[in-house]
Amino acid sequence: MPSACCFCVVACRRGAAFRLLLLCGGAPQPGLLDLARATIQPPHALLAFNPFLSNASCARLKEASLFWGQLCVLEDRLRRAAALAEAGRESQALLIRVGP
């Protein structure tokens, strides 16, 4: 059975290797599409970008990506509402929604 010290050395080497991959651009870098995919994928799928994330970190990242998606929808709605408000009096009626 390996000692705890041996495990620490291996973990440190793997961490250093991963940081080196990040520095030289060899590790995958998540983009906007990856964040959007994170909202529908299981949390452990995020380990492809950083294998050292804990389960709790994966869950928080998934939750944050869902929140980001909601903010994107809100931003789109606000832009459309602002455009209707600036379009003139005839378009302002479209701003008022009656019913559910």
C-alpha cells in the first residue's frame, strides 16, 4: 500500500502537469458553448476542463451556468422591451401583456 506521502507527490505532479498544459494551451479551455452545454449535461462532465474539480465545485459550476443562461434570457427580453419603448407610441402597446 503506498504511503500518504507518495500519494501527495503523485497528486502534486499531476497538478503541476495540468497547470503546464494550461499555460501552453494544451488543456481544453471552456467557451460560451461549453457553458451552455453545462446546463444540460451532468455536473461531472465539467471534469473534462479541470480534472481536479470536486463534486461540490462541479455542482456549483453547473448551477452558475444555469444562472448565466437565465441572465442571457433576461438580457434579450430587456433589449426587446427597450427597442419597443424607443420605437414610438404605436409599438408601446406591445409592451403591455394582458393575461398569463
